[in-house]
Amino acid sequence: MLKQVTIKGFKGITDLTLNLDKINVLIGINSSGKTTILQALDLLANCVSRDVSEYLKDKNWKVSDIKSQISKSSLLSYNALFEFEENGNPFLLIWQIEFKLISATSVNLIKESILKVNGKWNKAYCNIDKQQKLFENAIPLYTYRDGIVIYEAFHDQKAKNQESEFYLSLGSSGLKIIDFAGNKDICLLKEFLKHTTNFETLAAENMRRSSRGTTEDIGIGGKQLAAFIKQMNPQQKEDYTKIVHSILNSMDSIDAYTKGTPGWVELFINEKFGSNDIKVRPYHISDGTLRILAFVALLNTQYDLGLLMLDEIENGLNPYITTKIVELLYEFTSQTKHQLLLSTHSSLMLDDFKPEDIIYVYRDNDGRIKAKKVFNTKKIKTFLDYMSPGEIWINLTEKELLEPNDN
């Protein structure tokens, strides 16, 4: 699980540290930086499987689009702390990576390292001094600096045939190109990042379209929803339909059928009202129903770990339904190794989340993106005795929410 990440030099982020739990909910006014945070973490996860320049090209972005216009720095860096467990033994991995944003299309890796610390994450590590001691006790596993790759340690010797030091010029993380099969810890980190996905905003127009092929999840924006449902086995389909039915009582069945062109499938639902059965084609399924289908399908992803990100999760959902959706999300994270990072503008939906899971995102006077767990402060906690998180959010000004914590 990703416990803490510091991001520097991405768009409006000059220096931002986030402390994360199993479920994390970003709130804030429009243009405060919520989507930017999701994008920054998506880039971080993708750099272990593809060059950053390739990632930007697929997004139709230029390097200048992600380069900070506030700090004027050409460096983009991350410091991420993960907590994993193997055979009942917890350990931390510290992944540090820095890129230089050179031109409109060129990005170079400057330095990267992975360190290991045995033991569990402690909230005291949020303190800079405590974290410094954590680094002092860390075991180096891999280092890249100025083109030089150094393997510091291996847990077995499958990588014996590789040199302990060699030169590489990289535009991505070294995890993309170097064979770390001999190090289970680094492989576990790669697996987590491989399954870290920014699904962005679930878009009804994407889910109405036909989709094809095999897929591990519903795809960005839900565009692979039909294909994902199509490949479910009968038991998975039955369990899936039961959960959807618990939210939408009229839902009788959900299916995906092959269209005229082989491989392409369309989504259909069957609603039951008394003795009347109504079959609904994809272009006539409501936006809200499609998003509910996508949310429940998300809980059936074929991998068991990773950070799943969703933007503006309340879109198209009835307030009475959001409570059930949030209950399912908490159940999902309690039964898997997944983490969720979500954003919402809904004060009503906010009431269904635990106050300690809510992160307020804002910009300072210079436009820099900042974040704070405002419901952890002593002042705001007193309000929680008689107000819900949503009520506090809409009744307090930003200045009141961000007042320094009382000792």
C-alpha cells in the first residue's frame, strides 16, 4: 500500500506530500488541483512500464503541459513510501525518482533509488526528523544516478549474470527495462504499480460504446465495461448481478452480446417490473445506471492489489444510492489489497466517508497546490460532534477549514 508520496514539479504542484490510507477522498473547489494529483500519480505508475514521453504522447500532452510554471524548475520528482507484507513480515519500500523535463518531447531519468526498511509504517514517520531516521536504517536495493545503474543487494542470485554496475540512458524508471527477477521486494513494488490505474471520470458515452478483447478491469472512463462483463464466468456474473440488484431493485439481468463484427460486444440490461420484462439497449441505459454498473464491476477487477483512482465519483448518482456505493467501496478495500483515491464535489456523498479519509485540496496565494486532512484538526473534530463532514464543508470558509491545528 502507498502510505506517503511527495510530488515536486508537476503542473501546479511544487512540493506536495500526501499521507494515504486504504480509502482517500479528495475534496476542494474547482481548479484546486484534485485532478492534477490523480494525473501526477498516474504518470508515476506508468513510468515503470513505458517511457514518460510515450505516456505524454498518448495523452496528447507536451512536456510543457506538465512542467511547473510556478517554480520554473525543469525537474519532476517523487518520493514514495510503500508498506508491504511477505509471509506475515511487514516491510517498507522507499522509491525515489527524479526526471529532467528537457524539451517539448524529451524527458530523461536523472536519478532513482529503492530502499528497504523492515517493520511497519508508523504515523510518526510523517515527521521529517523521524523520517530521516527511517532513511538511516534503510537497506539500498537499487540505485540509478547520471546513467550509472548499481545493484546494491539481491535476495537470491537469479540475476548473477548481470553486472553489478553498468550504464544506461533512460526516459522512464529503471524498473521498466532492468530485470529484477532476483529481487522479490522490487517485483512486488512493480506489481503494485502495474495495477495502479487512473480510471478518470466514468463517462456514460464510453460505457455505451461497444468494446472488445480481454481486459483485467473496466478500462479508463469505463470504456471496457461491456468486454469486462462479457468475460465473467457464470458465478461471477451471478454475484455481480446480485450486488447491482441490491442497489437497483428493478435490475434482473446484465449481459454483453457479440455484435455483427466478431469480437465486439454490446451491453444489455433486463429490468423487471412485476410481470413485465424490459430489455434495454446500451444507448437507452441511463447515465446513472451505467455508472452503478461500472462501480460494481470495478470491485471485480482481476488483480488483488494496486491504487485505483476515480475522479468526480458522484456524477449521475442519486444521493440515496451513494451511501450503498460507499459501503461497497469500504467492503472492497477491507477484503483486498487495493487502495482507492477518489475525488468528489458532493457534500452529501462526503457524509458517507470516514472523516479521517478526507483530504482537502486547495491553492495557496501563489497558486501552488496544497492538501490537508482538515478533519483531523482539534477544532474541526469538535464540529463533528454535531455536524456531518458535508455540513462542515459547506458551512465553513476555506480560511476556517485551514486554520492551524490547536495544540
